[in-house]
Amino acid sequence: MLTASETGVRIYNLGPLEQVPLGEGRAFLVGSTPVAVFRPRNGKVYATQALCTHKGGPLADGLLGGETLVCPLHAYRFNLATGQPVGHECSALRTYAVVVGPDGCIRLALP
């Protein structure tokens, strides 16, 4: 479970997990930070920056395959768990700690 005991970390409740359909992503504005939350079919939940580091594509609209995200603009691929590019030299994505609480709501930690 996420805790706010770390210096400068805030925990945000983004609402029910069901607002992110299985196998898709959704964009959220958390404070002033645009974030994309993903729910691949493996049952995990991931969060990254909302825009691709290559050309600024809207990552929440990308395709999911396991832990791989494919940007909708130029098909650049990223590992959702690490943010690292897969098969190209693009900059890594910023990733955020995210969990689903016992109440079924998405909890996101932002610095």
C-alpha cells in the first residue's frame, strides 16, 4: 500500500478502477500533472506521464500488450513497469507508483 510518509509525496484517489476499462488506458489531470493510467489484461495497474517522449502522443490512447505500451502516433513501444523504451532510442517515460485500494479505488503517488 502507498504511504505518504516519504518526503514530498502526495497520494491521490483517482476514483473507481472501473473507469479504466480492462485492456485500456485513461488520462487524468492530477493537480497540475497530466498522467496516464493503464489497466492491461494481466490484472495490474500502471501509471506514466501522459505524453510520449518522442512526439508528445497521447499515451492513454495507445495499445497495450502485456506490460508493453505502443504510442498511437508513431508506434514507439515502452515497458509500462519501468518506462524504458523497447526497441528504440527514445527517452524513457516517467512512471508513478499506483495501487488499487481495498475500496476498489485507484491510488496514485506523485512527488
